[in-house]
Amino acid sequence: MRYTRIALYDITSGTYEEAVSQAKTGLVPVFQSSPGFLSMGVAKIDKAAFVSLSKWETRAQADTATTKAADWVKANGHGHFTLRENYVGDLTIDSNRQEPLVTA
């Protein structure tokens, strides 16, 4: 089974584009060098919020990503964005996966 990390962020100053630029050059490489990383995406929710979605091989790896992301935001967010909520869960449907997922 694969896992997803979903994190909702509030933009506290600056723009969505600035936040995405920071994440693309900073957080994405952190995730890419992490064991079990499969993919990451970011979506604008509204002018003051965005969501980050990442896929991981194991729950432990997704949980570790939560810690890594929090540390990265604390060191690099510079008050531009803050974490509102974070979720980690079983990824039951994944249309990009080649073989069917097995559920309990």
C-alpha cells in the first residue's frame, strides 16, 4: 500500500507564486532525496491558501516527510506561509499506478 501526505498551508504574506517558487527550489529537493518519495504536487486553493500533496511508499516515510516539511517551513518560510493542517493516509485509489492497489 502507498501513502499520501496532504498539507494545507495559509499564505501569510507575499503571493502564491512566491510560495510555490520557494517550495519548488527548496522543499521539492528535500523530498526527492528522501527514501520512499514518489511524487509531489501543489495546488492553489484560493488567494491565501494552497495544498501540498505527496506520495510515499510507506506510512513511516510519509510521517517523516511531515517532520521534514515542518522543519523546512520553519527555516525557510520566512513568515510567508504557515501549516494549517496535515494529514497522512492510505492511498486507496491511484490512477497513475500500474498495478491495482491491495486494500485490507
